[in-house]
Amino acid sequence: MTRSWPSENISGQTKRAVGVAMQISIGGMGAITGVLIYRPAFSADHFRKPHTVAIGYLTFAIAMASTLWYFMAGENRRRAKIIAAGMDEEVDRETKVLLGDREVHWKYHV
């Protein structure tokens, strides 16, 4: 997963700004946690506790990325069916911009 994934998959300036800010904040917390958990006091047992925390973070990240991928791919399939069935409505450019990622022609990058 790249760092550009949230900004590519969120439409609307405010939503995109919040999504990118959340990504940066959560990433920063992970870096701070990484620095704080690997202390010399934990070296006696070969850093078992810090490694467990790091594996937990990685497992959580993999689960969240997989969940997002699954739902985004499903939403893309659902929208493709709507378009193929001809049930989509043509809207002007201004309305498309206002709808953002809720517009039926919006495709998530998975």
C-alpha cells in the first residue's frame, strides 16, 4: 500500500484533507511508539515485548488494508453493474464534483 492510496480514493477536498491528515497522524504515532517500546530495559529477553507490539501493529495494518481493498473492489463491481444495466444517470460536471466518491462513475484504486 502506498502513501498516496487515501488521497487517490477520497473525493472532495475536505474529506481528502482529513483522510491524509489521519494517515500522517497514525503513521506518526506508530513511529513514536516504535521509538518508545524498543528500550534497553527490554533487551534482556531479546526485545520480545516490543516485537510482539510491532507484530500486532503489522497484523492490524494488514487486516485494515485487506478490508478496505475488499470493500472498495466490491463497490467498484456494484457500480460497474449499475453502469452496465444503464441505470446510471448522466449528471453535469458540477454535480459530479459535489457528489465526489459517491458518484456512480467514481472508481476506487485497489
